Amino acid sequence: MDPGGGAVLIETASSPTISSCIFTGNWDAAISCWDGTAPEITFCVFRQNESDGTGGAIHSEAANLTISHCDFLENHAANGGAMLGYAGAAEISNCTFRQNTADDAGALYFIFGCAATVRDCLFADNSATEAAAVDIMMCNALLERCTFTGNSAMQGTLCSCKMSSVQIRGCTFWGNSSLYAPVVICGELNVTLENTVVAFSQEGSAVGGGLFSDITLTCCDLYGNPGGDWVGSIADQYGINGNICEDPLFCDPENGDFTVACTSPCAPFTPPNPECDLIGAWPVGCGGTPVTESTWGGIKAMFRR
């Protein structure tokens, strides 16, 4: 396979730090990292990089990659518009993925033995034929406190498929479009959704999977999705384990504010699911501060600290 690397090629067990750089208009992935390398990429911007193969901005193969506080904008590839992670490991945090495109996986594509963790990231207005934002195939992955908005695909905004074990925890999905499939598609093996909101999609049902899917939802709010909320293989999980179907009462989603009102059913420990902590990626941000009950003994203990 061609090593690529339109701007930077990282190989031979090297571990560079790349910080505060702008990569734009590169071909065959701006950065390519290979066997046993461990690059750290921080505070960089990747804009309008392309590949006719995999990974428009970053191609990582059997590498251990750390990315934080980076922006991926308008990148394109056949698979993985912003990034491909093949085997190895990827730790991605506090990044923005916006308007990236691909045939499969508009933003991130993790395949064949990759261990991936994605935290506190924004996926906005990415598009693909399949998996507008993230596709995961034969990998282990955790997505935590991420926001997905305005992404569109024929099949799924986030697609966990083909022998993958995936945790989706504390995430917010709003205004996404999946024409022929659920917004979150879950394939073979186990997928768990915890404290996650899937609301007001433009097209598609909320969550679904194939014949061999094992999907478990806990403290999730699925609401206002035109293809249905608690339908299909997950219908029997509505009303148990803190799962609800209520308007999450976002403060100003049209302008990108996905914090919730203090009266939101997604605020911590509020009816109709008082056993659940915050649901979604964003805390209470409007309508005052929610009040929680306290005992007099608890108040005295607080003042002793």
C-alpha cells in the first residue's frame, strides 16, 4: 500500500509532536503514520485535504495516535473523509469535524482491530453514502460526550457494524438525517448507549440494528425522530432502565446550544427518570438552576468541610 502523507510521513517507530499547524490542500492524506509510531497532534487545523483512498486528512495504520484540540474541515476521501484508523489505537479529544465527506464514513473510519476513544468532540454537517460521521468495523470503540448535528447519509449518522463492540456514553444527536436506516445503526456484537439523546432527526428512526445486534440502552432519551423512537429491536427497552421519550428541551439548538433547560427530563436526577444522571453531552444551561432535595444532616455536613 502506498504510504501516502501529502505533507508529513511518520514511520520507523518515531513519536513526533505536531502542534499549532495548518494543513490545507494536501493530497493522499496530509499526515500518514505507520507501524509502531506514536504521534501526538494538537491544536492543528486540517482543511480541504483529499485522498482517493482512505483518510483525507490523516491515515493511521498500526500506529498509536493521540489527537486533541484540532479542527477537521471540508476534507474528503473515498473512506474516512477526515481520518482512517486501521489497527493500532486512537485517542481523540476536543476536536471538531465539520463538512467532511466520503462514500463511507464522512469523518472517522475505524477498521480491523483498532481501539478507539473519542471524547468531547463535535461532528457537524458531515456527509457520506454510509455513516455520515463515524463508521466502526471490527474494532472496540468508546464515544463519550460527543455531539452529532446536521450530519446526513443514506445509512446512518453513526454506524457500528460488522463485529464491533461500541460504547456510546453521554452523547447528543440532533437534526441528523439517515434516509434508509436508523440514525445510530448497530451491527453485530454488543453496542451500549448510556445517558444519550437522539432527538429531532430530519430523517430516519433513532436507533436500530440487524438480526444479530445486541443493543442495550440505559438512561437514554429518544424523541421526535420521524422514523420512530422506541421501535423495532429496541421497542421493549422503552420505560425501563431510565429510558424515556420526552422533549429534551435544548436551550437553543438552532444556534448550536445543546445545553438543556432546568426543567428538562435530561437534567440530572429529574422526573420521569430520577435514577439517571445527566442525559446528553451538555449540562443545564438555561431556565435557572435545578434544585435537588437535601436533608438537614446533609446541609450541616457540607458546612463542616
